[in-house]
Amino acid sequence: MYVPFARLHRDSAVALFRQRQGWLAQDATAAVPLGRLERRLRLHLHVLSRCGDEDPPPEKGPETFVHLAARLDSPLEGQRIAGVEAACAFLAEGGAQGEGAFAALALVAPPEAQEALLDLYRGHEGLRPTLFRLWREQGVVVPAALVARDELRRGGVDLQQAALEYAAEAPAVGPEIFRSFYQPLLGGAAAPKIPKTLLVPALWGGMVRGEREASRALRRAIERETGAGDEALLRLAALGGDADFLPVLRRHFETDPAQGAGLLALHGRAGAVEILLEALKHPPARTAVARVWPHLTGSPLPLVPRLRLVGDENPGENAATIPDPLAAIRWWEEHRKEGAGRWIGGAAMSTAHLADLAGKTSGTAGRDILDLLALQLGRPLGLSANAEQARRRVALQEALNQAPLRAVKQQPPGVSCHV
């Protein structure tokens, strides 16, 4: 079928895909404009799927994404099957075309794709970690045998990590598989060393399913572990919100203000807020605190003129303005009396509030909010932080519909219905 301006549609789809990838990589992206962008991208792919274009596949990732996504979205079964076969071939080859194929299958996965991907799993052992990451993005259910403990033990660390990360987010997977990885930590000082790449998803898989032992194992892991990689364990501590973790989060903040401020804001308890308030008085940390302040309060800190003293040559403090610590103190004095257990986005952390924020926020902050919501509900959402906004909205509403009445009784009308 001839479609006028097909090249214009392709170029527009490539540009929109690049823009979407950039927005998802940001710290916080508003979901409403992202949803609009995704609808425009889908429109161009819809038109291209009717073109029947036989151009050879491009070599760059974004162009490969558009080339394949248009075929995967075709109304013709033969075109979809051809698109799946081409995407699987590119996945096996890797490189930029493999990245484009991954993105296309993550966003546009026709029914024909799943059996082909399982065949690829059986026939390409080295591709199995990539396929688990793809299934995690798609939110599909894979055969239980693929994530059985004995099956994972036979694989390498990369496969075990990818499979555990998939399983941790899959609602159909129970807690047993995760216990076998973190329970040895509870056995005392002689407990065997577990790679952090496996321990982190196993701990998260237990935590999000309400396993008390997972929180105990996390505490033991943080006590034992030092060096690179601690950030992932500390993020779990911040997500869990246990006040006992505040001392270690504070020490990390003093060592690495840029990352530590985000973890304290994610923790959200009164003690974390007060650590951040105190840090606003000190030049090395206040920029980091100002950056994460909207995560706590929903609003950025206003700027005030910086007063300079004679002989003041503090490096990094050359700006004419600084975040206003008095505004932060006033906010806390107004809100601390409300007695909220944890704070996020200017209000007490609750299922209803988290669901509302999850419908409005994407990017890195959006991932944090989804994880907090899953903890609040006591089960994984089965939803990638990179999912399209239309799919995200439906999945969030389904999660709330399954939640206990006490968790959503204060839900405001229209929650998580933002696009």
C-alpha cells in the first residue's frame, strides 16, 4: 500500500523515539507530556505499518526500532511474523540493531512474538539474560520452569541475575525462590558470600512480597558489605523506610551528598527530613538537598541572594543565589505536626497518594514511586517503569482494584488516570 510522505512518518517516528528515550532517562519526567509523545509515536507507527515498505533494515538503533515496530504493529499476520523473525535475528546479533529490536519488542509485542522468543531462549544460551530483561519490560508471564531454583542454579551469574530481576517483578512468582538466596545471611558470621548482583533482586523479591526475613537479611547484608555496589542495598533500605537504617544512610550522605540526598528523600521519615534540613546550612551538600527537595515536598526550594563575606572563597559557591533554608524550615514546621510516618510529594505516603504520583511521574523518580507503591500493596506490580503511559495507567488501576479496601479508601476520584 502506497502511503504519501512515508519518509516523513519514518523520520518523525525516529525523532519521537529518541526523545522518549531521553525523557525516560531523566530524573523526573511529567507523565502527561510523555503520554502525548507516545501517542504521536504510535500514530506514525500505525501509518508506517500500512506502508508495506521493503527497504533494507537500517544499522542504527532508533531507525531499527521504527523499521521493526511498524512491522510488529501490522494488521497482516505475515508482516507481523516477518517482523518477529527479523527482531529475533537482530537480538541474537546484538549491537545497535539488537538494541533497536529489544526496544521494538518491548513496546510492540504481537502474540506471535512470545513463542518465537521462547524458541530463541531454548536455542541461544548466551541470549537468555537479554530475554529475561525483555520479558520484564513486556510484563509477560513465562513458564514457571524457567525461574525454578534448580534451573537458575545451573546458569551463570548473569542469567541468575536477569532471572531474579524478572521474577522479583512478576506477581505470579512466590517468595520461595528468593529465600534460597538471602536466608544464608541469617545464619551468622560464617554465612556464605552471595554476589550482590544476585542478593539485591532476591532481597527486593522478598521485601515486595512482605517477607519479614528479607528485611532482616538486608540489615545483615548492609552490615557485612563494603565498597562498590553498596548503593543498590542502600536503595532497598531507603525504600523500606525503616528508621533503623537512618544512621547508615546519613553516613552515606556525608560521603556522597549527591546520591545520599536522594536516598534520604526516598526514605522520607522525619529523621531523614531533619538530616536534609541541617545539610542546607552547609555549602557542600545544599545543592544536592535542593535537587531532591521536590521529591519530599512536591515543590522546589526558592532561591535567595547569597551573602558573601570578606575573604569568602568557598569553591563551588560562586552562584549569586542559593536554596533558601528558611523556606525549607517553614515547610517542615507547618507539616511535621501532621504526624505522617513518611513524606513524599508534599503529603503523607499512602497507597492513594502513591498511585496518584505514579500516574503523573516517569523517569527515575517514577521507578521509585512504583516500587514504593508495590511495597505499600505488598506485591509486585508486574509493570516496568519504562512502560507506555497508556499501559501504565491501566496496570495501576488494576493494581488498585486488587488492593485491600483499607489501602484505597481515601483514593481521590480519577487517581492514576493521567496519560
